[in-house]
Amino acid sequence: MASTSPNVVWHPSEFDREERWTKIGARGVTIWFTGFSGSGKSTVAVQVERLLLESGKPTYLLDGDNLRMGLNGDLGFSAEDRDENVRRVSEVARLFADAGVVSLVPLVSPYRAARDRAREIHQAADLPFVECFISTPLAVCESRDPKGLYKKARAGELTGMTGIDDPYEPPLNPELVLDTTTGTPVDLAQQVIDFINQ
């Protein structure tokens, strides 16, 4: 897809980013949680959201499943659709971060190139992007199987399941690596918050 539509011009706000962030007393960032289905991405992200909101920091959870109920409801799970899913979510996350919100994105996002493009979208806008790899092993994720997807994939009722018949490309240099088998969601969420507060 083209990066911009034809015949459009960016309309600036009355406030530049630093003025906006100063007025609201917060700085935007996108935290991109990636890993297998059932790894604990959303569970950790929800705890990060709770802790940040309780401390008065604006934040918003852009959960992959939630976005597929609206913005990305027209997308399937082909490689092309997954890439488009990541692109759309990246653009939304960038807007939230620009507004001074901590944008939390728990999304399987299995392909490295698509996640790299998400980072590039933020870098082009001079916005911080934190890739958080939830490295929970596939066997653990499959034993949890919160949505029953692994069971369906093993039974041949579902194709294109990441980790079963579709690849997952782990990040090469993520800013954070968390394993939900070695810490509670709250402990792991605090690690994320400590990192962005450095």
C-alpha cells in the first residue's frame, strides 16, 4: 500500500509535540508486545495499562483482537493481511504516541519485516518505539491455549496458525525480553514501566 493518499497535505496542530506533551505532563511511546498466541502479551499489557493509569499516565491498549473487531475487521490471516494489520496498528499507535499517550500494542505480529516497518514508522516521526518480546515457549503457549486455537490447528480445523503451520520470526534485538513462565504479570509489567522510565 502507498504510504500516503494522493492529493492530501498534512494539517498541523496549533501545538507542536513538545508543547502538547508539556501541557499534558506526559510523553508518548509505543510498546509493541510480540510473541506466540497465549504467550501472555495481552495479560502483561493490561497490567502495564493498569499501573500507568493508576499513576496518572495516559495510556491506551491497542489489542490485536479488539482491533480486528473494527478497524481491521476486513482482514484475514494471510501473510499479506497480517502485514497490513501490523501497518494499520502501527499508524494508530504512532498517532497515540504523538498525542502523549503510552500506546500498548499486544499483537502476535509474526513477521520480523512487518515489525521492523512498525519501528520505522515511529522512527520517521521521531517517536520512541519499544519492542517487547514475550518469549514464552511454544509448548507452554499451546498448553495454555486460551482461545482453543492450537487445538483447532492440531485437529486440522484451522490453518495458518503461528508456530504450527505458519512461522514466527523472533526479534533479533528487542529492547525487552520477558518470559511469563518466570514472573507474574504484575512483576513483568513493572519491568516494562521501569524500562520506559529510564
